[in-house]
Amino acid sequence: MRLLVADTTWNIAGLAHALRKEGFYITEAGSGAELLEFASSAEQNAILIDPDLPDMNAGDLIARLRADHPRMVIVVVSRRVEDAMRTRFMARGADELFEWPAKPVEIAARLRAYVRRTCGFASPQLTSGALTLNVEERAVHWGQMPLHLTRLEYELIEMLMLRAGGMVTREQIMLQLYAWQDEPDPKIIDVYICRIRSKLAAIGAPEDVLVTAFGQGVRIPMLTLPERQEAAA
């Protein structure tokens, strides 16, 4: 998952560093205006904001983000969260307020839960036929067989599963994986897809687990296990 972070204080910079270790990709914005620009042009699963912004009121920023991105997970991070602050920011559109320092593993788990619920999944285990992905454990299986993926390969599979069968363009994948940071040639996406298909085939999965459409993108059909068996018959 990718987080867009208003990296304007040491407080949230410390949290961003800790969340990188928990497996998140981080896009850093140096101001509220830059965060708004990134939010409208990049791919992210959640946005983290420190109340102490250099260029705008945090409540106004949250309200603008909520108006433009109704389903986005928006979290405020502060060293001290009081009831009045919680009420004020949640009324403007924040989903949650986190106090930091705190245990990074707990914050990471809560962020993943918010993101998957926003995408329509009640359980941390996402399923398409025999393919399962556990968001909390960051593990992928075909049936009982584990699928050993690199970090970027896992991020790609997770992105597709969270889209619940929807087509994802290569541009969207590039933004999710790299967010303009040291971007390789876009053809690298074809390499990742080829590698994932090879790894799936090695443990008995069919090629159509990943469906590509020329000029459109790639998707993972969200099938129940009986539907997958019928499709393979």
C-alpha cells in the first residue's frame, strides 16, 4: 500500500520512517498545497496529515481532500490528541486521529484495515478462486501453496486484488509502485506480470489468474472457487 504523507514535522517524519519498515510505500509532500497536487494526480491508499502545516489550515485541507476524494482514508497524526481536536477534524472529514509516538505495528494494522474496508472487504483475506492474499500478513497463496513474491510483485498483486476485479492501467501501477521516484521504463510492468505468472504456474495456477487487455491494463477477476473451477473446466 502507498501512503501520501504531509512530511512537514519531525513528528510525522518519524512515523513515515517506521511505516516504511512495516511494508508501506511513502510519498512525501512538503506542504498542504503539494499534498493536494499529489492527491489529485497520483495513486495512494491513504493520506496522513500533521495538524502543523506551513501553508494552510489542517481542517480546511481535510475538507478539500474529502470533497475531492470521498473514499480516501484520511488520518491526522499528532503528539497529543484531545477530544476537541478529534471532534473538529473528524467533522471536517478525517477518518481517524493517531497519537505518535505509538507502536508502528498497531498503526500499520489499523491503516490496512481502513484501506481494505474502504475497498469493500470485511476480512483481511482477499480471495479470487484459489488465489488468496492476506493484507495483514502480506502473504499470497494458491490453494495451500505459498507464492513467494518480491516486495514490488506483492504490491502489484495487492493493488489488483483491492480493485475487486477492476481493470488497472499500467500508468496507475507505475504511480502506485514508484510515484515518480526513480521510475524505470514502463515496460517493467510486463516483466513483473511475466514473473508473477511464472511463479503461479510453478505451483499449479492457470495463466488467466492475471488477465491483460491490450491498451487497457491488467486485472485479477474476483471469482468464487466454484466459478474458478467452472472457468477452468
